[in-house]
Amino acid sequence: MRSELKLKRHKRLLRLLGTDPLMSDLDLAKELGVSVGTIRLDRSVLNVPELRARTRQMAENASSRLTSMRHEEVLGEIIELEPNSLALSVLQTNREYAFRHTDLIADHHIYTQAATLAIAVIERDMVVVGAARVNFKHYASVGDRLIARAKVGTHKDDKYVVSVRTRVGNSEIFVARFVVVAAEGSAGENTDQIGGSANSG
Amino acid sequence: MRSELKLKRHKRLLRLLGTDPLMSDLDLAKELGVSVGTIRLDRSVLNVPELRARTRQMAENASSRLTSMRHEEVLGEIIELEPNSLALSVLQTNREYAFRHTDLIADHHIYTQAATLAIAVIERDMVVVGAARVNFKHYASVGDRLIARAKVGTHKDDKYVVSVRTRVGNSEIFVARFVVVAAEGSAGENTDQIGGSANSG
DNA sequence: CAGTTATTATTACCAACTGTTAATAGCAGG
DNA sequence: CCTGCTATTAACAGTTGGTAATAATAACTG
């Protein structure tokens, strides 16, 4: 079967686009040593959109991603929220969350989901993390759905203790205790000391 | 002078593209109530590139931004590195690191700079954060240069204690102690317990 | 050799431009 | 009122990177 060559080329094509999605059909044709027409047929059977569509898509979710982290303020999707009590967030991971070239989810993304949730669960105007203790129990892998559950514990004046547990399926991968500080009113005034000791266990 | 109208339109055009850079000349023409030709002239005097070039540019620095987090594996720039001993990283902040609409730097970015540096300073193949204690001492603001210094402390088998201190100018804004675990060889084997207790002080 | 599949080439078409040239509208000064 | 100037619009050819459809060719297969 000479379709083996075709299958190989298809894989090569996908791999090429994986490393550089901004290649034109002509670029691909040169790289793979076939005609532009063949590339078009290949793209069509592989359901790979044209260069300009790929570019547009990248541009679109680039802006949505940046603003979603900046403005929505939470990493993951909040699916339950009882202010000052508990909150649940789900984060569907993909390769972008991976650590280096591995399938492992980098720890700082797990932290970020937890920390932003800990802040979101407190219903005060200005809230920041003062301190935290975090424990990574198991690895999470690309494709895992991280479910973080935040519970508000004791609170004294403007300091709240929020514990967050993150799991994948039934496996608990992460446990943390955040000391979250509410600085009602202007944020610029008492910027002197926000953390203090996090000894609350 | 009726060129005042022109100047106003130019400002409106730039503002429109500021909120949505993916508008075509036709879109802009409709929005501003002029012909497509006028938009072309406007773009030309304002040195605004065409839609496809803008899209491409966004896609390009989107991928460079994502890969800079993914592949370079470190948030910030490492300016000094003595493996298994100490490391220094500098992170020039901007509005993208801000918390909500404020000028404050969100805590998880400070964490990320520290955690990725703690990992980078350990010269082993597979390294992950097992646990951490973090303390946010002062706020950091948009524009601040965060200088993180990681010091490797005791280590026992595959567990290293790395302490990281982050400062802005002379002010220490963040202190953390990471338990970093090296899992030399395959990462898929001992995924059972990576953290353990972080009680090391 | 006929049949099938893969590949290539050809043609017409499109969007979103560039660049150039020409026509028109609107006002200002002499 | 006419001339000159600017701003705007229109009109046309050319470019890139495609789609869609069709035909021609190559290459292997039974």
C-alpha cells in the first residue's frame, strides 16, 4: 500500500503544525516534498483549517486567555459559591498547563487555581493572600479535570483561614491552607504588613 | 479646519482597534461612517498594519508568551545560577500581572516566580514541588521589578529544601520555603506520594 | 490490461488587503 | 464667482493564501 506514505505524511504534517501552526500550504508543501494541492487534500481529510483561520483562532484565544486570567481573576470555572463559606472550581487542563515537555501539570497552576478560589470565596472588596501552606500529594496529568474545594474556616478581624483541597477524580492531589486578608477600602494605605505568621494549625 | 473631524476619527479608530484589534477595514468603515478608502488612508498615516498582519502578530506573541511560560519553565529571567546552591531571577511586572483592576501584583505570580526558580536551582532531571510555606509580606505594584533569590538548604535523599526571598528594591515582599522533590528517571512510577509533611523548620 | 488510488495541475472564485490614479465635495481667500 | 486646497470617495490592477471543482497523470494492484 502506498497509502502508508500518505499516513506518514499526515503525521509529519500534524507534527509540523504542532511545532509551528503558522506555516502556509506552500511552506508545508516544500517541507514535505509534495505539491500544494496534496497539502490541501491532506488538510481537508485531516480537518485542519487554513493558515488564516489558525492564525485568527490563536489571536482570539490569546486575547481571551490573557483577559480571562486578568479580569475574571480566577483560574478555573467556579461552579458553586457560598460567600464566606465554601466554593468549588473546576479546571480542565491541557498541554498549556504542563511542566516542561512532560504530561505533568506544573504545581504553580494548581496553586493558582486554589489561591484565586480562596480569594473569590471571601466576599470583601479587597482581598489578598497573606500566607499559605501547600502540599502536593500526587501528580496531575494533562487532560485531568482539577476540582478544587475551598472552605472558609476561622476568621479574626480581617484575616480568614481558607483551606483548599484539590482532587482529580477520587484522588486528592493537593491540600492547602491560605490566610486571606481583607483590606476593606483603599488598597494603597496599609501596604505595610499583610502577611504575618501563618501559624494556624 | 475640517481636519479636526479627521483627527477625531483617527482617535476613534485607534480606540476601536484598542478594544478589538480584529476589525476589518469594512467593519471600521461602517462603525466610523466613512468609506473603506478613507479607513485605508487613515491606517496608512497612522501606521496601523492591515488586519491580517495584526492577527498574525497577536498569534505570534501569544505563542511566544505561552511557550515562554511552558518551555522556558521559569517565570522571570534567571540572572544567576549556581546549581544546587543558589539562583537569582528578575521579573519585570506589567499590567498583565495585576490583580483585578488594581495596580497590585497578584500573589500567584509571585508564587510562580518563586516556585519555578526553586525548581530551576535544583540540577536533577525530574523535579517537582512537594510542599511549600509562603508568606506575603508587602504588596508589589504594576511596574515593580521582583527580584527572587533562591537558596538551597538541607537535602535528604531526593528532597531538597529551597528557601526563596523576593524583594522589590530593598523591601522584602515575599518569603517562602519549598520542599522540592527530585524523581530521577521515570516520572510515572512513584506518583503515589510526592509531598509528605513539609515540616522542616 | 483494466481498475483503483494518489497525486498534480488547472480554472474560477473569494477576502482582505496594497498601491495608484482619478473624480468629487466642501470650503476659504482673493 | 472662480481658483485652490484638502478630504473623501471611487475605480482598477495586483497580491496572498486560500476554497471548490474538475481533469489529467502517475503508480501500483489484481
